Amino acid sequence: MSYSFTVRGALKSAAMELVAVELGKVVSQQSVHNKDHDAAIDTAKLFSDMLEVDESKDVQVTVSGSISEATTGVRYVSCNVTATLVDKVKPDDNKVPQ
């Protein structure tokens, strides 16, 4: 089973709260990911903590993972995290051009 999502927050802490929410959704839909949930959260936090503090930017975190399980246990597990600073969305960026 695999998953992928991207979140964006004004601060590192806000982005990490959203990571936790999205991983919670993953676990509720794919219970096998309960096994790698904590590792994925820890990895996302470690990566986002490496970013410099820049209040003029948003923090964007992308997390994707995969796990394969057999009757004897986990046979494959992966997690990929990207943390980056991105330009804040301006209110006008969401408007439809007229």
C-alpha cells in the first residue's frame, strides 16, 4: 500500500500539524501504515527542522511512502520526504482573472 501528499503551512509547526493529520487519514484508510506512521512523522519533522526560519516564506512538506506486508511481517517499506520553503500565496493569486 502506498500514499503521497503535500501540505503547506505558514510555520514549520503548522506544516507538521498538517502532516500528522494527513498521515492519520492514510492510516484510517490503509491500516498497515500504522507500522510506519511514527517513522514518517519523525522523518518529516527532522527534514522540516533543517529549513532556515524565514517568516516571509511558507513551509511545504511532501511525504510519500509504501509498505508491503506478508503473513510473516513487513517485506518492504519506504518513505520519502521533501521539505522546502516556498513563496507565500498572495490573496490575489487565488482569484480568477476577469
